[in-house]
Amino acid sequence: MKLYNGGKIITGLVIFLCVFLAPFAYNAGKAAYSQPKVQLPKDEKECIESKEYMRTNHMKLLNQWRDWALRDGKRVYVNSKGKSFEISLQNTCMKCHPNKAEFCDKCHNDAAVSPYCWDCHYQPDGGLKK
Amino acid sequence: MKAIFSLLMVLALVVIATVGAGAAQMHTIFAYCIPRTAFIIFMVGFVCKIISWAKRPVPFRIPTTGGQQQSLPWIKQNKWDNPSTGPQTFIRMALEVLTFRSLFRNTKTVMRHDDGQNPVVGYVSAKWLWLFAIMFHYGFLTVVVRHMRLFLQPVPAPIEFLDWADGILQILAPTIYISDMLLIGGATLLLLRRLCAPKIRYISLVNDYFPLFLILGVACSGAYMRYVAKVDIMGIKEVVMGLITLHYAVPAGIDTSFYVHVFLVSCLLVYIPFSKLMHMGGVFLSPTRNMPNDTRINHYVNPWNNPAIKPHSYAAYEDEFREHMLEAGLPLEKTPEQKA
């Protein structure tokens, strides 16, 4: 039953346990996590596509919009229901979602995502602040 | 054949998760029960394995390591390759763990011909294994650390920074992670090395191919979730945080690829303590890395020596058998007359 170099090996195992159990300790005692509540527009019920599509694919869509508008000069987006929208982050998206902190950042902070939209764009409500 | 068998086993795991979580809708089992059990098996199995190794004695120091050992003061010692003290050994171990020095020293044997066309055996540096290994391991480490964004709330700044730095190429949306490319590229190259180099293929077993395919499966399912299926990341964070805070909320509307990914990760966790992947802990117990070469300074006693067997010097031996040795005509250090 003797452990050889037991002191060093136990120290190593304690470090191993600390590293792998750290996430449990970090969140210990906190209430159950629930997804952030984003500020939704009052006068508009539907986004340009379905809620499910926007939740998972908005980044792809925004990327396409950028390419269409800035590289191809195409400024009209026709959605899956045949409705047309102007391709513009500032004038279309942020007309309904003017506050980045209350909308975009809510989920992006929790998911630690740092999109580079704001390298070029300004937010209507937040002024010149990035 | 062994490679195909390993691939089929991993595919079978994928099918189990697809059918179980996708078709049969066993979401709670695949999101909570299996990962939780796998994590417990991983932790307990890992500790037990290390303890079982710690119980085994090392019979002697292993001083035959590369580099000049500590010698006369005017001979320069290679302190990192052939350390003689604790701190030097720590540096050797740290360099081994962090930079894989023993892989960097890898050589291959080649047959060349000299000017007179006589065959000459040569040993040349072969760095490919080191390169693939370091790509793969650091890619994997970054991926694991980056995943902490789903396990911690609020997300600590270093994790946020890592996520940003990893996606700094800003290719596509969501951005491609450098670590994903290193991990998948490194694992693929390590696999190709086993498949393409005849000598390596000859010695490769199922337990060499299986972990590679399993890790590739984990990495590819993860990449698929991010770049192709575009899963609902906030829903996934809710599931993962439920695992960590022990609040089991039944997840809804999450793509099946998530359950496949989690199932493969669970299999990997369970597999680690029983396989060669234990080198994660075992590297610290490598005798040729963790023992200082101080055999000429300290007397090392073999732990399994029988304490009842006392040291028996040659002088004492000759005292015991002098008469018989003389009779047999064997040379003696002391004749019976000298002794008397």
C-alpha cells in the first residue's frame, strides 16, 4: 500500500482535482442559469425572418448583408415570405433594436462572443461609444 | 483493418447518439445523465490510475539520459537534459510537458552511400511528429479552455480574450477559430502518419487509431455545430450551466449535433483513464524525466530490496569461504596465514 513519492504525487492530484472542479466552485451557490432576456421592440412583432432562424443564423445573415450591400451594391433583401427590406444594419436592424447593450450584448456577453460589427458601425442609442 | 474497425466504432457512437437523442428524444439522458456519469468515471478513474502507479517502486535511478552529466568542475554539465538537482529536474519536466522536447529529438534511421558507394547507416532529425503533436495538443488545450465560456457565468475576462484572440482571423461568421484548425489539422496529420508511414502502420493497434478517430469525431462534431448546423448557443449554455450548477432543466429546441458532440466527449472522458490517453497524468511519472541523475551523490536504495538480506562485502565473503577457495586453487586477497 505504500506510495512512492507520495507527497509529490498527492500534490499533483490535488492540483488536477482543483483544475477540473474549478468550474463547479466558480458557480457554486449561484442560482440556476437562465438565458438573458433581451429588450424586444414594442411596435413590431416579427423580425425579418423567424425567431428560430434569427437566433441561430443572424450572424450568417449579417455577414451576407454586408457582402451584398458593400461589395455587390445590392440593397434589397427579400425574406422567405416575400417581404422586402432595405439591407442596412443601421436603418433596418437598429430601427427596432436601437440599444446594443440591451439587445446584442445580452447574449454576446454570456457567450463571450465579440463580433466586429462595431469596428465600423455606431449604435443609435449609445452615441459614438463602441 | 484496425483503422477501419476504429472508425466504425466511432461511427457507431455517433449513431447511438443520433438515434438516442434525435429519434428517441432522450434529451435528459444525453444532456445530463451520460455526461455527469462520464465525468465521475473520468475523475475517479484518473485518480485511481495515478495512485496505482504511485504504488509501484522504481528499482533504480535511470541515469542514461541525453547530455553531459554533472562531472568534474571544468566539464560543462547539460543541466536541462541531465539534471542533478531538484530544480533542474523541474525545468526538464516543464520543458518536456510544455514543449515536448523528447519528440523534438526524434530521429529516423536512413541508409546512405559514401563516396566509395559503401552503405552507411545515418540518423537524421525527424521533426514531423513533434510538429503534428504540438499543433494538436495546443489546439486541443485552447479548445478546452475556450469552452469554459459555456461553463462559467459571468464569463471571466481571460476566457473572453481567448475567444477573441482565437477568432482573430475574422474569416466567415461565426469566425473560424485558429485552434479548431490546429486541432483537426494536427489530429488528421497524426492519423495520416499512422496510415502512410509503413513502419508506423505495422506497429499501430486499435487503441492507437480509436482515440484519434474519437478525438477527430469530437472536433468535427463541434465544428459542424458551429459552422454548419449553427446551433442555438444560448440554449446550450443553459444546458451546460445546468450540469455545473446541478439544476437540471430540460432543454428544448437544441440541434441533435449537440447531443452527438456531448456523447462523443463523454466517451472520450470515460476512455481516458483506461487507455494510452492517461499520458496526460503519466508524463509526470516518467522515470527518465523526473529522476535527477545523482547516483554518484546519493545512494539510491531499491525499494523492493529484502531488508533481511544484509550487505555482504567481498572481504567478508572471502573470510567465509577462504579454506574452500584455497582448496579449489582460486586466487585470494589474503592467504590463511596472512589472515591469521
